[in-house]
Amino acid sequence: MRRFITPVVLSFLLSSPALSQQAQNQPSIWSLFTFERLGNAVFSQLMMSARAFADIRYQAVQADLMSGQMGIVGLEVIPNLPGVAAGACVIRAQRATLRGAPLDQVDQMRVKVSLDNAVVDFDCLPAEARPMVGMVGITDIMIDRLDLMVDYNMPQGSATIEFEAGVNGLVRVIGDVDLDYISYRMDFETEESDPSAQLRSARLQIEDMGLAAQAERILPPEMREPATASAMVEQNLAAMLGGGAPLGPVQQQLVTDAGKVAATLAQGGTRIVLETNIQDAPLTVNEASLSDPTALITALAPRISNTPMALLSNIPRDILIAATKGKLADEDRLPVGRALITGIGAPRDRDLAAQILAPLSKEGNAEAGLLLAEAFQDINPDLAYRDALTAVATGRADGLALLDRLEDSLIFDVVMDIQSGAVPDALRAPDRFTTLAQMRSAARAHTTGLGAPRSYETAYFWASMAAAGGDSAAAALRDDLDERMRLRGLAEPWAVRTAKIERDVLLGWIKSDLAQKLQQQ
């Protein structure tokens, strides 16, 4: 009886709707290879390596490889620190986010770490810092937000470093470093590297969010008087910088600045800003320059104040009002447009900036064209391409990479139409040039976009004209254009356009009697 019932029951279960539906939706082997699963696999391997240095636990992880982002919820880290009892230092965060560069930005190396609502145990602090921190009544460090970002530009070798941390009810710290180039010189005899950086600027900003009130409990009463605080800070800083020797102008300015800031803080000020003021940026910073602090400080020319330099260089309010009303003076158009695009000196408003800068770009202003191209490359690439054409043709060779990148993102007909609009008819007049060398140079300029608006049709025109006169280099340039279009899969639409160009070259050759003119040279 059991032998009969068992097959019947199994048959009934397998034919039930739930199991049938499950069988129909059974995942395939390819469904396992998603970006999310791959991201989680990469993260798991990273965790296995990181656990060699600290105990790490978390509740969940979310990975998005396309945007280069990974989120960790409920993170707990117990690092192994020298001189700290096992388990005494615990770092917790409600959420930690790791970001890299998106997959479509192959020339960028970016790492950004963010912590939300993190708690750092008192025992994690260095031993020498604990007494001072304890005296102001701080136990654990409550960090509401921490951001650290390192962005490295592979083609340029440049990098930017930005960080921001806010400690609940105490202080907020902001900093950034702009490096023009980073290198590592290797001594092949000693096999030791000598890191070097080309520094453009650096800034550290500290904002009081309650720390001053906590510190008043341990400060002597006289330090609360502006004059006393200023004098004491100046005296201590001068001794530290000069070591008893007379101070140079830069060092003295730094001491004076620090005294003024101390007086302001004693009167209720809430901000300290330390910024470099390098005159001939970038400045080389390496082991040799670090060995001479006096010379380094002189070159950095640091300033201390209560106000960032960026606020001091803001666009005046009346000029911004004129910009919003369309009544901006001609001499203000470029600086105001630059500020509105970059967000430095004024809040960013790219649409208003475009209205201000577009006429300048059409007139051939290279900086205006490049500013517009960079601002709108992802929003309106066809207009950005037009502005990049103008910028590169009028001297901004640093926009060439952007021009190429925009061109690759646009369809062929759009590129050709924009190029045609950028080239006046006079640039293709048969009697424009009288020598083969001039024609060949024009063909090269129109091909690259350097020195003349990029126009493959105009380049083909002059390369064909010079080739007819026996210039083999021009003939090679003409054939290179054909080959480039073929390799891009554009042979047919390019042939349609070159058919008309070739007829124009022939008619121009005949009309101007160019062969006879070239023979007479």
C-alpha cells in the first residue's frame, strides 16, 4: 500500500501550482553573473583580507558596480592597535559608503569613504591626547558625518584630496589639497623611492560647534581676554617658527594673522581658516623641501584668518543682480560666467552662465568656449562640442581631449553639421592659398582642430587640392581620413559627403587655374 501511495503523493505535489511555478521561474546559470553578485563577491574578498587587521562585522551590504558604489549597513570595526587592550577600541557606524569612479570613467581613479553617525570609543584616541580630551568632558567621539575623497586623474597625473568631519556638538573640520602632479622618483642604487608632489593649494578650516564652550572650563581666565589671547598666541607661534631668530616677512605675517584670529575667537568667533597662498604655483614638495621648514613656509606663504579666501573673492552682489537682469557690463561677462559655471565666487547657475558666455564663445573667446563645453558635456553634448571646437581652434589645446570625447559620443551627421557651421565658406575658397605647403597645413589644422575649426570635410578639400598638385603628404592625409571613417563603420555616409567635396575640388581647380599658378612658382 505504501508503495502505491508514495508515488501518487509525489505526483500530486510536483503538479501543484506552487511547485510548477517554481520550476518555471528556476534561475539560470547566467542570472548568477549580475553586477550586484559580482560586487558582493569582490566585497567578500576585501573583507577577508581586512579581517587580518581588525575584527569587522556588518549587517548588510549593497553593491552597485556601475556607479562604483558600495554601502555597508551596521558596521562595527575593532582594530588591533598597539598599546590598546584587545576589544577596547570599537568604531561603529550606522552606514559606511565606499565609492570609486564609475565604470565609464576609465581615466579616473577615485576613492571616497563616507561614514554616517559613527561612534569612536575614547580608547581609540592616542594616549597622549586622552588627558586633554578627557578634561573637556568628552568620552566617546560622536561623528555625525565623515567624508574622505581622493581623486586621481590618470592622464594628467594630478590629484585632489578632500575631507570633512563633523563631531557632534564640538567641531567641524574641512580640508582640501590640489596637486598638479604626483611622482615617485626611484634611486636605482639604493632602491628607495622619493615621492614628490606639485602643490597648487591646500586649505584647512575648523568651525566651532561647541568645543570653545567646553574648553572654557580648562582655560585660564586671562585667555578669554582678546588682547591677552592674541599676545600669547603670537609669542608662542613666533618662538616655534623662529626658534629665537628673527622672523622673515612671511613668518611674521603668519604670526600677526594668528594673533588677530585668537582675538576674534576670544570675542565669540567660530571659524579658523589656514590656507596656502603660493605665488608661483605649482610648488614642488619633496623630501628636500621638507628638510628646510623655513624655506617651505616662505614658499607656501600660508595665511590664517576667520574667512576663507573664496568668500573674499566673491562676485559683488550688485554685479550678480545685473547678471540676473541681463544688464551685465561686457568686462564682467567672463568672470561672472566663470563663477556661475564653477560655483566658485557665486552659486552655480549654468543656464545663466550659458546666456552670458555663449556670445563670447561665438566671438571666439577660447576660455568661454571651454567653460561651456566642460559644463554641458553630459547635459547637452552637441552644444558642448560646438563650444569645444571654438575653444580648441582659438588656442585652448587643453580642450582637445574633451573635443575628442564629445565627438565619440555624437552621431556622425550631427558632428558633420556642427563642423560645417563652424567653418565659414571663405575657408574653402579655391584661391585662398597659393602654395602646396599652405594647403597641406590647412588640411592638418582642420583635421586636428588646432589653429582652425575642426572640419573633416574642409580638411579633405585642402588635402585633395594639394594632392592634385603632387603633394604626397597631403595625399596621405586625405587617405587617412578615408581610412579613419572606414574603421569607424562610416564609409558609406562619408563617401556621400566626399563625392560632393571631390567635385568642388575639381571645379575649383579648373576655375582658379591652380595648376598653371603652381607651375609658375
